[in-house]
Amino acid sequence: MGVGRRAVEEMGVNPGFWRGRRVLVTGHTGFKGSWLSLWLHAMGADVAGFALAPPTEPSLFELARVAELVPSQRGDVRDGAAVEGALRAHRPEVVIHMAAQSLVRRSYADPVETYDTNVMGTVNVLEAVRRTADARVVINVTTDKVYENLERDEPFGEDEPKGGHDPYSNSKACAELVTAAYRSSFFGPGSSSSPSPAVIASARAGNVIGGGDWGADRLVPDLVRGALAGRTVRIRNPDAIRPWQHVLNPLSGYLQLAEAMWDSPAFGQAWNFGPDERDERAVRHVADQLSAHWDGGIEWEPDPGDHPHEARYLRLDSAKARAQLGWAPRWDLDRALAAVAAWHRRLGAGEDARAITLAEVDAFAREESAV
């Protein structure tokens, strides 16, 4: 279903919208959540977080001292009472749900945890929104892997069938169905009960990269770890094609979407935020390009071991976000990889992680506003 395009003067993230806005980010201790929390705080938002402890050591959350800026409640989205308590305590106007079990290989090892976190965690967040009735905008961040991937080498539009071969992808597809069911049942016009004021949307993006990511079983963090340790990195599926982009690209999409949803419930839909087609590249290309930006290069080789199934092709069609939100990925893949190398180079030289990250946010925002 189409919606009206935002006015030209509203293109890009509007810092004025976020100034003083009460925002709750679930999963704010993770890589994407830390970047988002720092950006929101820099714009003057009254942002709070609900999450488990940082999932990696080291972590951007700890190095950038995000907890000094963002009131943080430690909790698990599988605990519905705790989620509701966080919403009652902060009374957010905007909820951005990012807490998840986000690793494909871990989902094979522990599928129960994966489904419990990604499906019931989403239920708990949406149920808390329904019961507290303060939030006006809710975005459930899922993944580009929610689609039934038949390896057709064609980009997925938002209305393509959902699926997922592995427990992670499938659980996120289930979370999309949960979001759609809650939207039609409990939120907005046509719901079967007293509607909440909230507008509900889902946002799909994946294969994001950026400084400060130490996630397990992820290409760029694995390459960075190998480079810092001076060892050759083994890479599985070097010919797999993915839609790579800097983390600030989709985050800007989530923020623009929230602004649009505030003005019109018609934007309460599913949205893709993927890179330009030229940045849908093979794993080996990303490894080689990061090596080119890294002082001294990075050695890698194919991993001949047996690996769980992962789709060979994955591409997103983001035409709707471009046409109706005015969103576009501002940093291409080469710029993103250069930024990753520069972030870690500056950290290694003793610079402050928060300052490095906010400098990139500022550069991105200035370039976005200049477009």
C-alpha cells in the first residue's frame, strides 16, 4: 500500500523533531543500539535503554561510555513484566525495538533461545506498548533475512513471502507476522479492540558494518580481529552476495520513518532499508576492500570446513523508502569500509571511542543535510 511522500524540506533526519523527545531503545547495549543511542542523545533526545549486558567484550557500549549518557535498565525482553516496567518508568513517545538474538550460527546451537527472544520478545514489547498506551510510534527492527529466499538473484520487496531457512531468519519472519497481527488487532483504525495511539512499523536491514563491532561470526569483526592479531582470517562462503552498508545508513532510515509515522499512521508498514545495487557484493570483495584500507593489509583464506546453510544471494528492494520517505543510503560501501578502518586506527592511536563515533555521526548528518 502506497503512502504520500514526505515534503522535500523534510528529507533526511530532522534533529529538531528529536530534541526533548522521549525515546526507548531496546537492545541499546549492542552494536547498532549503541550507535543509535549516541546519535539520539547528540540530537537532544531524552533517550533511555532496556537491554541485557553488552553482548561482546570489548563493546562499543562500554568503550564509548554510553551508560553515562543514556539511563539504562538491564533486562531481558523475554521478561514481559520487566519490559512493561521499563515503558512505565520512561513513558516513551517513540519505541525502537532492536533487542534480539541476531546470529545465524548461534540460532542453530540454541533455537529455543532464538525463538523465545525474537518472537516472544517482540510480543512482550508490543503488549507493553498496548498496556501502557504512552508510545505514539513503535518500530520493530528485524532483518533482511525475513524473506523466503529461493536463490532467484532478485531483490526482495516488502510484500514478498516471508520464510527463513535457519532459526534466526525464521524467528525474525515470525516477528514480522507478530508485528502485522498486533497492528491490525490492537493499534489504529480497524483494530478489534480499543485502539492504542501507537503507529506500528517494521524495518528490515542487514549486513551493517561500522567501527566498534566485535560481534561473533560476522565478516568485518572477524577481519578486524585477525588484522589486530596479525593472523590469517578464515572466511566461510566467500562468494555469497550480501547487501552491505554502513550502520548509519539504516539508522537514518529508522529515524526518518519514525518522523513520518508521527505525522501520519499511513506510514505504519514494513520498510526495507538496503544499499544501492552496486554495494550488493560478494564476501570476498568486502574482505579485499577492507584489506586495501587497512594499514598493512589483512590476510584471509577460504574456510574449507562444513558450515550451516546460508543463502548465497540476498538483495533488498528499497524503492518504497526512497520514494515515500525520501531516504537514501548516503555512504557507499567503499566509504563504509574506509570508515571502519579509520575508526579502529584512531582507537588504536588512543583516541576516545565516543568522540570517534560522534565525529562520524556528525559527518554523516552534515553530508545528509547538504544533499
